Amino acid sequence: MRRFAALLAMLAPGAAIAQTGEEPRPRIVITSAATIPSPPDRAVVSFSIHGEGTTSDEAVRAMVAKRDRIENGLAGIAAGADIRAAQVGIAEVRGRDCKRNVYGNPQLSTGECAIVGYTADLQVEIRTGAVNDAGTMVSLAGRLGATNPRIERFFLAEDKEIRRRGIAEALAEAKLQAEAIASASGVRLGSVLSVSNLSFNGPGPYDEIVATGQRVIAPPPPPPPPPVAIGLKPRAIETQVKVQVVYAILP
């Protein structure tokens, strides 16, 4: 369903012309918008991967092994997904009673502040065209050990053609509005003097699905059952196009 809105319609004398001292030319100014809903064709899934070990290398190996397990599992749902790393970090782990303050005087890593292990964390973002399976990807990532898996957003890979359609429909609606105003005002509608594109399309609506468990351990052999499917039909992306059309009024 397409929605139209005539946001502004008025008879105007033309301020720019009036400032030049020329005779003002009556005109009709219309602001019209068309909204075209379209099903999204891309989804963004994100999660964190956590690894621990007594040494930095052990923590990184644990993180990488978990990453490989998650990516291999998700490949069975969305082959060819674009997997990107956003952040990676390694942290030292000290005793619970350590009062180390990074903003105060430095302390040696001895006694209660001795390093007892390391953690490694990786932030991952996946972009996929399997929008209807994005919820199931969240479900499987949680099973395989991902931390806080979620759908970040849905979007359109390309909306140029949709915007062209929206401009055409907004212009057609503007003409109908101008003709109605001219008829009701008892004047004759002239040619188009100018057209302005006022469109700005901010971030589209998105659905968010969050698996809240911090740790989800994959079941041991025998092979796990299929992932818990989340039936998901994302909301349409509403592309709004807004134009302003100025028509001359014939004498």
C-alpha cells in the first residue's frame, strides 16, 4: 500500500521576485510525499565471542575455536553471508580481591593482583540476504556459544529504483493537489516553475531479537538437533520521497 500526503499547499506571490522589485507572479506551491513500503532484502546479525585461558594464547585459541564452530554452523543456514569482525580485545584477569585502579598509582602484578588468566573477546557482524532465517541464525549462534546474539536491523541493499518510483508518484499527487486548488480558487493552473526534492530517509525500522543468556553451551554428541527455528517475517522498509512543486498561475 502506498501513502500520499499533501503537506503544504498555498497561493504565493513569490518572495524572491518581490525582492527584485518586479511584479510578483502568483503561484501555487505544493509539498507532496509518497511512502512506498518494500520488504527488506538484507539483515544484520551481531554477537560476541568469548574465550578464556591461563595464557593469552590459550584465550585466543579458545575464542578462535568457538568462532569457527559458530561460523560453520551458521553457514548451513545462510551460505555466503558476509562475516566481519568489528572489535577484538584481550584482557588480563586478576584475583577478586585486587584493588587495582588504572587511574591511581600503578601496582605490581603480585599478591592479590597477580594475573591468574586472560580473556579474549571478538565482536562479529554478519550481513545476509537470508532475512527470513535471521532469527534462526540468532537461535543457533546462542546454542553454539555466542554471547548476546541479536538482529541489529533489516535494510534494503539498493533503493534507487524505489526512490524513482516514489518521486514519480509524489509528482503525480502534487499535480492532482495543484489542480484541485486551482479549481477551488477559480484560477487556471500554469506550467511547473520549479521542483525540489526534499527527501531524507533516515534509518529504517528494524526488529530486534535478543538471546539474553551470557553463556550457552552447545549440547554434547550425538549431533545436536536442528536449530530452534524462529518464524520471522520482517517489517517492510518504508521509503519516503518528498517533493515541492511550484506551479505558475495563468492570467
